[in-house]
Amino acid sequence: MSKRVDEIGEFNLIDRITRFLPSTPMVLEGVGDDCAVLRVFDHHLLVSCDFSVEGTHFTRDTAQPEDIGWKVAAASLSDIAAMGGSPLFSLVSLSCPGSLEVAYLEKLYQGLSNLLSRFGVVVVGGDTTRSEALIGIDVTVIGEASGNRFLRRRGAQVGDVLAITGRPGMSGAGLHALQHGHEAPALTAAHLRPKPRILEGLWLSTRPNAHAMLDVSDGLFQDAGHLARPGHLGIDIHPKSLPIAPELTEYAEAHGLDPIRLALTGGEDFELLFALDANTSEETLDAFRQEFRTPITVIGAFTDEWTGVRLAGEEAEAGGFDQFLSGLSD
Amino acid sequence: MSKRVDEIGEFNLIDRITRFLPSTPMVLEGVGDDCAVLRVFDHHLLVSCDFSVEGTHFTRDTAQPEDIGWKVAAASLSDIAAMGGSPLFSLVSLSCPGSLEVAYLEKLYQGLSNLLSRFGVVVVGGDTTRSEALIGIDVTVIGEASGNRFLRRRGAQVGDVLAITGRPGMSGAGLHALQHGHEAPALTAAHLRPKPRILEGLWLSTRPNAHAMLDVSDGLFQDAGHLARPGHLGIDIHPKSLPIAPELTEYAEAHGLDPIRLALTGGEDFELLFALDANTSEETLDAFRQEFRTPITVIGAFTDEWTGVRLAGEEAEAGGFDQFLSGLSD
């Protein structure tokens, strides 16, 4: 009896369906990192796509069409940011019911284009097709690694610190607010209009003491596990160091939620999580703060005392957002 | 009152949602041709995607999962073939219900990989996500234009002949057979396992007397209109010259269908339709036949006596396959 997709989860599924696929030396990074890195014409091309489906990633009740377009573009751009790349081009594939109003799609494309054009990204193609029921949007972004330099998920070393941009958990709390009809403008904006950290990622990729990076999409705790190089390294996250936004604290208090848990598991933060050499990290953080207004915070350290991710040295079971296994774990 | 998507059709929809998008000189061909052509690192990159949705492009009743994977890969590869490019990499985005069996998806990926690997194309990334009801697959293919040479849709000249590879109409008849439960193996194979004309396209793109090309996906008659450079040129298709497969003739006779109409409007042929200088076309066709077993046939000519597409000089109203407006016109 074959297993169902929702019994094995997204990562096992990807492993099952891609394990027999061939590769070539032109592929520097293939399936498994935030985006593919391809050696083309002696340069490094970055390619990523992000597929958003109505009912799973958004609903027409809680998001305006401009928000939906913005967010799917943000998710795909964030994968380029996670490698430290510069986005160049985009392809947009869209399915929708024939009964949808054209004006609705125009607004969706406007949201998408508004974000893409902030980074000079040009939509060069795509596909439009009818679907019986739901809107689906797949955004492919093609970029380049400047100077052929990019940051992988693997590469963290014992003694590195773990640092993060921005304030995780706001997007997860924003989703909670939208689902429960609560007023929380800063949080719902974080959920509906996330900011891909393109410039920050590009800057970090040029620091020789930055060893590994990814973007937080499934929840900080779960995604940190990818930096721990499963089976090789441990990470200790210091919950007290987590940069919790005042709006998140306030919202959590008002609604009986744990802000730390939201920051660790909320998902869709699209912040950059990275490993920095501990000896030189302070300099780098200072230089970052000179350059950007985006917060940057050390929230933990890499260790060889255990493998996997712990909270203040204690084992923890903090779920993340797996589209196939569950919704937001809260 | 805003119009609905199914009131304006796919081409008007694309125009509406893309008209305000910016471009850059790096984009040699953007939205509107078979695939995008990008100037990257002084080379020409080709990018295309094709989105297939259950219920619109396939049903689990009439296609095996291997067929579904094969066909969506074929559609995307065919766009690269239409420019005369070489495919290199692919990204596969997939949405499906959580209740789907993993083994089903494995077979779908195997069908996809079987075709891609025939052309040395490597799957380098993608996205998997849950959808409440339907399977959706978006396949992006990245390729290159060898020697920076490629064929656009525009470029046909008065005096050119119109030629086509293969035998159009078999796929459309195959769909008819599947929908009506008729036995017609050659036709259903043409529908379920189309062959993208990658090598043929590459060869044609190196002929200086080939002026314009596309792949037939919406029906020969409708797609020919794109080569006529709307408002500029006329095309005269000679129905008697159409290369009708014996299996198509036989099937049409048995079921009261018109084989010529099927060849003109069937859709999803994925054959190459192109403009060749009339003075040197015979030489090129002979050389093609030396190289390939794929049929190649002159089926019409370009003219400045009218604009648009006619059949043996007569105006005709032959519908094509527009996903939003209708199904197969038959």
C-alpha cells in the first residue's frame, strides 16, 4: 500500500521524487538549497521558483490581490537573497477560474510587479491557464551571483555564531490576526507584504566570515536545522536573545500566545539566518548596521557538543510549517 | 462592471496583465513569443514555462501519471525548440492534494525525467505545495541559443513558403479518442506523448533562409496567424497539401469527423511551423530529409494580397484551442 503525500511531509516527498534525477557538473547547487546555482557561460546563474496556491498560501478573504502578487514575488526573491544573489528576470505562471474578474488579476500582477521592479527585476514570460477552482501562481526568478560568490546552506563551522535579520514571528502572528479578525496592522503587514532581504543578502555574501545562509520560510527553529548540517553540527538558540518586536509582544499578551514560540515556529518570515565566524562577528554586525536600517541580531551559536537544534542547551520539539503535514503549528 | 477572464480569452488577458510591466535592453524577447530571450553574460539565454492543471490539460482518467509528466515537459521543451534553442536545465513546481499517493507522484516525475533526460536536461529545482483539490505542474526550462542565433515568431517575408514538421491533427484526434473511449493507439500516443522538435528546431535555426518559427500548440490555423505578423502579412494555407496521417484519415472517417479541420484546429501538436525563403526552400527541405526521419511539408505561402490567414485563398473561421474561451473546437 503506497503512502499518501500528507503522511510523509514535504522534505521526504522531495527526496522521493527527485532521488533518481540525474545531475551534471554545470549544476553547482541543485535540489535541496534555497535556489539552484548553475554554471552557465563561466558565470553563476541562480534560479528559484515559488508556487502559491489559494487555500494553502492565501485566501481571497484575508488578502487583497495586490498582497497575493507581492507575497509570491517576495517568496521567490527571498530564495535569491538567501544565496546572496542579484535577481534579474522573472517568469510568472498563473492558473485561475474563467469566472475571475480580469481587474482582479491586473491588481495581482500590479502587486507582483511593484515588488519586482523595486529590485529591477523584469517579467520576461510565463503561462496563463484555466483552473476549475483555485488560483495558483508560480513565480520563477533568475538571478546571478556577483563575482561568482554565493552562500550555501552548508558551510557553518563550530564556533560560528547564528544571526538573523529583522524580527521573526511577526508574519506568523499576522496570519493569526487575519484568521481571527484581530486588528494588528504591523503584524498583518509583515505577513501580507514581506520584504525580501536582497540587498542585505548581497552584502553578507561578500563577507569572507559569513559561512552559510538561508531564508526563514518554514519557521526559524526548523530552518536552523538546515544550517546545522544534519548529523554534523549542533546549534544552540538563545531564546532570550531573539529580537521580538514590541507589536508581537503586545499581540501575544492580548491573545494568550507565546511570542518566543511564534518567533521560533511562525514561518514565512523571509528573514536571513546565517552563520558568522565568532571572532569577527561584532565587526561585521557593526558594519551591517552602518549600511542598513534592518535589524541584525546574534541569536545563538554552533557547537559540536550535540547535533541538531536546541533551545538554551535543552532539547526542544518545536514544529514548523509543513504544507503537507499541517498548517501553522499553534 | 469588470469583465471575467473567460469573456476576453488568453491573448487579451496576457495583454491586459502585462502591458504595464517594464522591460530592459537585456530582454531581447519578452512576453509574446514562445520563450523569453535574455542577454546574460554576452550570451543568449532562453527561458520558458508551461503550466498544466488537472481538469484543463489532463485528467487522471485518461492519462497515466507518466504521461502527464512527459507531456508538461514536452510542452515546455517545445517552446525552446520553437526558438531553435538547446535546453539545459529545468525547474518543476508541483501542487497536489495531500491525499495523493507518493507512488503516483514518483511516476509523474519519472515520465517528466524520461523526456528531459533524452535531451540532457537536468532538473535543478522547483517547489512542491499542497492544493486542496487539483494537481498543477509548472515546468520551467532554461536553455541557450547556440551561436546566439534564434528564430522569432516575426520575420516572415512576402514570398516565403509556410512549412511544418510532422503531421498536425493527430493529437487533437487522440484527445477525441480518449474522451470518447475509442481505440486509436497512434493518435492517443500523439496526444499523451508528444515529441518536442528540439533537434529539428536547432537545425532550422542555423538555416539563413529560415525567417520565422513557432511551435503549434493552439492549432495550426490560429498559430499561423502569429507568423503573419498581425496586420502586415497574409498567409494562404493549401488544405490539400496538409500532411494528414493515414491513422487520422481512418479515425475521422470512422467517427464522422473532418481530418482537415482536425489538422487545422486540433491543438497541442507541438510541431514546428516556419517561414522559408521560397527560392531556396526545396534545397533546405531536401537537406532536412537527409538528416531527420521527421516529415517536413510545405503547406502554404506568405502574401501581401491580404492580411491574416486564409484557406486556399478563401476567408475561413477556424477556431483554435483557447483555454479560457472554450475547449477543443469540435
